[in-house]
Amino acid sequence: MTMARHWQKSTFSDGSDGDTCVEIAATPTTLHLRESDTPGTELTINATPLAHLIHTLKSNLFHAT
């Protein structure tokens, strides 16, 4: 049985036309990310690697080429 997820839109999303938003839903063991214009495609991750990614991005340790 699949549990219904409560999706929340990012406050940083454009949202002007309603379909350019990043959404997140949490379950007891994972986080689910998706774009509202493609809700059938999700990124599922546990909190530890996501927290590491966010820390890296905030610390400006990631440099795009």
C-alpha cells in the first residue's frame, strides 16, 4: 500500500504560472523531490545525503564549470 504524500512547494519557486515549482514531501525514512510540471518523476533520497548536498551548496564548496 502506497501512502499519500503531502507535497509542499518551495517558497523560492517562481509560481507565476503555477507549474514551475519545486515540491518536497517527507516520509519517515525518505524525502521526495519533484517539479510540479512533471509530478510523475521524483527524486527519492534519505536526509543524510541531501543535508550534505545542501551544506556543500551553502558553503560555496561546489563550483559549476
